[in-house]
Amino acid sequence: MTKQIILFYLSFIFTSSLVCHDLWLDAKDSNLILRYGHLFSRETQELTYQSNQIQKVQCFDKKVKYKWNYPLRLSKSCPIHWIEFTTGFWTKTHTGLKNDHPKKFTDPIDAWESWELLKYLQQWTSSYQKPFTDNLEIVPLENPLLLKEGDKIQLQVFYNYKPLSNVSVSYRDDVRGNTDSNGKIRIRLQEKGLQLIKVSYTIKGEIRKIYTSILSFKI
Amino acid sequence: MKKFLFYLFLSFILSFSIFGHDVRFETIETNATIVKIKFGDDTPYSHEKCEIFLKENNIEKLYQVVFTDPNGMFAFAPIKDGDYKVKCFREDGHGINFQLNKKNSVPILEKSNLSDQIIRYLIGISLIFGLFFLLWKYKNFVTY
């Protein structure tokens, strides 16, 4: 049997990894461009999105009216950008995952609604140590823009303005731990450049809603 | 007699055509490769389509189309030696491409694949043991 195993050569060469989707802002000239896909897989893989998948674009601390098409372009002058993005309903069928409502299929296995939220921080004041929305949101409890590679950051996760305990927080697609009873967690910023800290939360219902909220900034 | 032989021949010919359209099955005991696909959090990549291509003369030819089962698995038992490229792609953009190589005319055996996390744990444990070994050696060196 051992000889057989030696004789038999089987290699699994994985050219792409299986990870959750990222939403990030890419600086280009005087604008920030919204990107969707996999930022931290072995190769950055960008997926196209529809402009109607963007449900809300807000700038905190500054009055800005937005109109958008593909790709979404934002100004670099806004202190905090907030983007709500949805890919809609997903239904697991016996012939694969379909981007449609489960009612459209005769024998669905599972179904959910997917939401991605992005908070991109460019400036800091102490008033930013609180949530701005009633949605799933990661709040930095210290100025993240002063931190360097290797520093730790204290964060707090909120949903509906209330701290959210026992939810897993990931950094660069690696789970770093769960929030404590006050919704707090401390994580190390391992790499310089664009930071993406992610948390997911599921709201139960007839069709469950999966929210993924991302806190992003540059160090 | 001639008539009998004629009918016998006719029925023989007809039975051939019937057998030609007949679909039968058999179970074979063989060393098939069971390919298991899962997400980073161990969730199975279930009920998804995968296409397998055989690379011949630098041309990729579609060899097999499969759907993963509820556990994210499918059986693969190729007859020919060669490099088989597996491409799985889901509508939400999550997919995987990998290669299975079959050599020496022997079937590919099932092989489990260690996840990055397990590898990291093994490296961590090895480092701890290595450190303890070095400390033990150092202690012995200082004592004697």
C-alpha cells in the first residue's frame, strides 16, 4: 500500500482560495473607487458589480449629495465614507447557488440575503468613537490613523447602536477572535497599507439576512 | 426450417438493437479519488458544478462535468494517465481551480488535504518542541 502511495502521484495545486467577498476603496488620482471581490486571496480578484447593488452612500460630518454609476467614485476629502451594498437573495439549489429569491425554485435547499457594509475612515476626531448608523458597524476606540504596522487597535462592534458580543472579527480574512460582553476586541495590525477589518452577523427570519461590515483605513 | 431460421435471425438482429438502447448499471470496486471541496471555515462546497479538463498536446479537453454532493465531494476515476484540471465556480464568484495528476497507469488514491490552519498549528507545535529541545540542550551544556 505504501509502495502504491509512493507510486501514485496526486497533487492538489490550488490557484485560488475560498474566502468571503471584500468591499474596499481604491485610491486613483483624486478619487476613491469602490471595488468588490477578493483583496487578500493569492491574487487580487475583482468582480464587477451593478450600480443598483449600491443601496446607500453617505459621508459623515460633511453634507455631500451622491449620484453613482459603475464604478462608484468618491471624493478623498470626506472624513468617513459609509456604503451599503447588497447582492440580494441567494438560493442554494441542487444545481448550484443562484442569485435569486427562493420562491423562484421548486426545491430550494437554503436561502439568505446578503449585505455588505463599508466604513472607510480618512480623518479622526474623538467624536468618531461611537456608531453613526443603526446597522452593523465597527467603531475604533482610538485614532487608527496614528497606528503603525504591528500596533494593536481597540475596537467595538455595534448593531442598532448596541454593543454586539460574541461575534467573530477577522483581519485580512483571518479570524482574530470574538468580541467580549461589551462588544470589544483588540487586534494587531499586521501589515501596513490598506486595512480591512471584518465582522459578520446574521439576523434570523423567514429568509435570514447576513450582514458583513468592514472597517477600512490606511496606515 | 428455413422460415424458422429466418425468424431466429430476425429476432437476433432485433434484440441487438434493443440492447443498443438499453441502459444498464453495475457497481465496481475501484480506487476512485474522492475530491472534497470546502470553504476556509470547513463549510462544504456542496451542490456546485465542477468541470474536469484533460490536458492533451497542450489542449484542454472537457473530460467530465460533475456536481458536488451535500458534503462537497465527488468521485473521480479516470482511465487515462495525464494532468486533469478541475475548475469549480459558483454564481457568487467563489470558486477553485486545481490540478490532479495521474501517473503510471494506476488509479489516483484518495488523499486528504491539510488546511492552512492545521499546517500553522503543526508549525507552532514544532517550534515549541524545538525551543524546549534547545533549552534542554543549553541546560545540559551549562551543567556539565
